[in-house]
Amino acid sequence: MITKENLNKMNYNEQIAIIGETNRPPGGIRTIMDLVKNVYFTPDTKILEIGTSTGFTAVELAKRTNSKITSIDINEESIKIAKDRAKEHGVTDNINFLVADAMNLPFQDEEFDIVFSGNIISYIPDREKALSEYMRVLKDNGVLFATPMYYLHEPNNSLMMKVRNALKMDIKIDYESYWQKFFDNPNLELFLEEKFDFDYISDLKIGKYVEDIQKTNERFLNAQNMDDETIQEFLRLYRENIYLFRDNLSNMGYSELFLRKNKFKFDKELFLASKRIDKIGRKI
């Protein structure tokens, strides 16, 4: 049984498993659609998703590609919710959910055509070890798709202390240049990149979001067998963290990185092009 004391010891990812929040990759459904549009999928394509959380990405990929998906997460409660989600959406035959560690993947060498990493690598203690594991299980000419988040400018110390406390880990202050260097691997070829800034979400929208989540995901809260006082404490912490991450994300952006495992690269492109921008800043 979850108590108020337990709640305050949990990190944010453990908390969202309680309410079954749909935890999406940076950019949400648009990010998944960008992958589907830019990479070739068949029913025989084998996808490994790292850090599935409550299963949103796995379910969407299953519905949109009909490929074979293996999704892992280190949190057992999240995996349970992900399995329920897949069952609700009728895609259990396409997805294998496992509790596993990204730094020690339980798979054969060159087993997967695509590795979907999202931003989870930001939270892995040994990032280099995780990347080496991604590379090990990825086939030659396979695609590593990552969406790392980074700060656009230096955040203040007070904000970072609160974020680290919510996540229960000493997260690093990473900038875009860090990830460019991190993924600059002799066996990885960056063939497509898109960059985004996070939108600022109003207090009104956040309040409505929390209210809606409480209603639509009531069954997850009820399944935890918490007393009324503990439920109210959970909702207070949850709402507080949503506001906190809104403030944090307003300082951040992310990139969609399409990387191909390739020992033999073409020479670097020179004459590139950018999407045309209209007068009010929209891509056309």
C-alpha cells in the first residue's frame, strides 16, 4: 500500500506510473510520425524501444507500422501499465514488453533494424555504455533514432535544484553542442536532423490537464488502494511537478536525430538547404 511517506521518496517517473499518465517522447505524436515518414518499415522490421514508460510510443508504432516491437523499461510498474495499454489498443501481438536495463541489453548482436531512444539516454547513469549497447544490438545500416533534450541557455540554480529533487537524480545541464559531440561516432552517420523549442504552457491549460488526467485515469489511482489523504497528497505533488517541468522545459529544446549505423560513409555533404520560412515564422 502506498503511503504519503512513500510518495515523497518516489521520483517523477514512479509517480506518473501511479496515475498511468501517457508519457510521450519529446514532441509527442509528431515525433513518432516523423520517424514513420522518414524510415522504411515492413512487418518484418524489428524495433527496439528504450524506456517505454507507460507504452505510448510502442502502441503508436505498432498501429502505424505493423512491425515487430520490443520495448523495455527499468520500472516494473510502468511495464504493467504499458501491457494493459497495448491490450486496450489491440496490438499485443506486435509488442514484447520487458523489464530491462539499457546499459546491459539482453539481446543478441545486430538483432534490431531500428533503435528508438527518445530522450531516455539523458537519464541513464552511464550514457556511453548505453550508446555502445544500442550500437551492439543495431544491425549494419540500421537506424538509431534519438530525441535528446538540451538547455537553450543556462537555467538558474533554484530551478535545477527543484528538478533534481523531483527526478531524484543529479541531472546534468546539457546543451545542443554536447549531444552533437556525443553522437559523433565513427560508425554512426547523421542523415537527418530537425530542431525544436518547447512551447510555454499557461497555468490555465496545466490546471485543466491535471483535472482531465484525474478523471480519465481514475482507475489507475483506485488500483493503488490509497486512502483519501494519500490521494490528495499525490495529486498535490503531481500538479506541483507539472508546473515545475513546464518552467524547466521553457528553457529547453530538443532535436530529432536520425543516425545510420554505417562503417563506410559517403563524403560529407556541402550544398545543403533549409525549409522555407514564411513571414510569421512558419515552415512552408
